[in-house]
Amino acid sequence: MTSVLYQHGTLALLVPGLLKGTMTMGELLEHGDYGIGTGEGLDGELIILAGKAYQVNGAGQVKLLSPDFTVPFASVHQGDYQVLATYQDLAAADFYQKVTTALASPNVFYSLKVQGTFRKMKTRAVDKTQPPYATLVEASEKQSIFEGENIAGTLISYYSPELFHGAAVAGYHSHFLAADHSMGGHILDFELATGQVEVQVFDTLEQHFPITDADYMSHDFGEDEIGNSISTAEAE
Amino acid sequence: MTSVLYQHGTLALLVPGLLKGTMTMGELLEHGDYGIGTGEGLDGELIILAGKAYQVNGAGQVKLLSPDFTVPFASVHQGDYQVLATYQDLAAADFYQKVTTALASPNVFYSLKVQGTFRKMKTRAVDKTQPPYATLVEASEKQSIFEGENIAGTLISYYSPELFHGAAVAGYHSHFLAADHSMGGHILDFELATGQVEVQVFDTLEQHFPITDADYMSHDFGEDEIGNSISTAEAE
């Protein structure tokens, strides 16, 4: 079975603030039922679980998104996860290291789903900016931080090979939603208490570009220091 | 209409010599009728025109390929070119600059097809190497050079955004086949006498990885200096 990761836009286009919503959530969901992303103007952190798209906004509120909500950047796939193992008592860095070692697939894209209880969960979300949009580093400097303790929920992560840093975030890029919807967002740090870890390896990256967005088409990325800016803004 | 560039493998995997044929030509042609690539062990330079796949081998001979021929890396698409213009009397650098200016699409993938007469055409092809395979730079040092004058034929080129250097060759990557099949290969330089230039812009890159190749899956690309090696080996 072919397993495809569909990505609309690139992480790189967020860096200079090309934040126009260029695909609707309705269109995006035709390509998958699990995913992560952000809204127009960096309008919150998105997580898609079993076909339902949720937004964690800059105030930390969780909302179900409508099909006409638009995104500048998102990654989705048709969920076909396989159970890897149940992991317990791991800090984030140790968790990622353990998965990386178990999978030994540094050169392909894959997704992780972790359903469990987290002793600590630290996330961020940013407020929607208006045109002229802020750059990614400017926006991330104004992020709100949220911290949960002993919280049940679901983590969705995408691993991208180093070669694709800029198109995506090299390494792991993870979002979270609490089971009771009390918190969520882009994960900065966590401690896993216990969780079932599932994985899905992709043989294909379907990279879609916003070719009808004149700002994207004509932008000169030469001065944007894409790699460094993404590493700064998306650091765990 | 959605226009998709399908790529099997990455330019990066050629750099350390991961040259096993991991897709058949038959499978590849299901994804397009125009394209370029190379065979297992860098077995020549490939060009696909109107559904027919040709190889220019290290001796400069042009052969029609069978469906069971295998490739480590190739790019193909369903041809739906639009005529851009007829260009005359242009050196290669001036030709590429003129197309780049006319299209003003630095941030998306596109293909060029030029049918015309070339005052000069300079190409290269390398001989098939056997395991343990040579690196891309080693192989390109042993390339054969071919030069034609006042030669009619077809140029197929893919333009890749800078962000994807490594996955592909940033900028233009062009192959040639003479109308009388007397020469062809990876283009190093040319002078166009007169040619009809056609273009096709892609909104999607469908990047396929050889996930069943254990050597690819486990390779550590950290030491390979991918960007520099590709620039050295693929320079026009």
C-alpha cells in the first residue's frame, strides 16, 4: 500500500510572513484525516485527529474548525498507523531518541501518534497576525506558552529527513491536543508518563505549492535565512 | 488541472553512490511521458520523450530502453506543455536567464521542452559502475564528453527551487536527444540557433523514496556534503 504525506505550502514560506490562507480545510481534509498546520496569519496551531480539525488559538482555547477555514501551511495523511510499543517515563528528548533508534529510518518521512498521559506538557500558540504579516521569528517571539500536568491526550508528530529542512522542519515537528480539549498546541517540551506509540512510514511526499498566490510566486527567499529561522522559531 | 512532477529517489542518494535500480522504467512511465534520469550504477543519461525512454550510454550510443530497465533516480511528468516563444541565437546562460525572467516563478518546479536546432551542443554521459558503486563526484570525473554542431533535437529541462537543492538540482537540469539519435546526454553547454520553447509549471512535487532499499534507508548522509557535491558533479 502506498502511504503518502501531503503537504500544502512549505515551512519556508512562513519565515518571511507569506501567511495568506491558500487552501481551505475542506480541501486539505480530502488528502488526509490526521495532520498538523497553522491558519492564515499564523492563526493558531492546528491538529487533525480522525478527520476532525482543531485549532488552539493564541489564548489557548481549542475550537473545531469549519471547512472554509484557510491555511498557508499544513501536513496531512490518511491515517494507517501501526503500533510500535508502549513507552513509559520518558523526557521528550529521550522519547524521540528511542523512536529514532527503533525505526532506523532517517531518510524518509514518517508520522508518530502517541495516545497517553503526560506528566508534563508544554505547548505554544501564537495570535493571528494581520497584513502586513509578521515574520515567523517575530511571531514566535510573541507566542503564548501553556503548561499541563498529568494530562491525557494525543500527540501527532511528523519526522522529516535533514535534506528537506526548509520544506518542512528537519527532525520531529509535534502538536498536542488534550483529551478534554483543555489545552494543546505546538509542543515545546513534555514528559511522557505512559503512552501507546504508533508509527506510519511514508514512501511519498506530495508537496503542493500555492501557485495562485502572487506573493509566494514572486518572493525572493535569498535573504530569508530559511534554515536558521525555522530552527529558531520551531525549536522544541 | 493539477500538474504533477513525479520524482523517484533524490539527487542526494547518487552522491554517496546509492546507485541500485529501485524502480523499473515500466513503473516510472505510469507517472509520466516526459522526463530525465539515470540507470542503475549511473548507467547512462536518460531522456523520455512522448512516452519513449532513451538512454545515452558512456560510449555515446542512443538506445531505446525496455520496461524492465531500472533507475535509482528519475523525474517524469505527464506532458502538457504550453508554447512560451521561439528563441534564437542564445548561449545557454542567456537562454536560461531569458526563460527565468519570462516565467518569474523561482519558487515552483517547472519543465522546459525546446525543439530546435543547436549551433553547439555539449553533453556528457558516464559508464555504468558496478558495486561497490562510485560516488557521484568520482563517476563524473570519468565522464565522456560529446559535442555536436548544427544539430537538431529536443532539450528537456527541470527547474527546481533553491529550497529543494539536494532533493533535486537547484536551477535547471537539462538532457538532450538529437532528432537523428546521433548524440545526446546530460547537457553541459549549448548555443541555440533557433528553437520553440515550451513550458509546464507544476503545482505539486510527488517525491517518491526507495523505502525497500536497505542501503538507502540506513545511510548516514551527514558526511556527504550533498549540496556541494551535486553542484560540482551536475554543473553546466
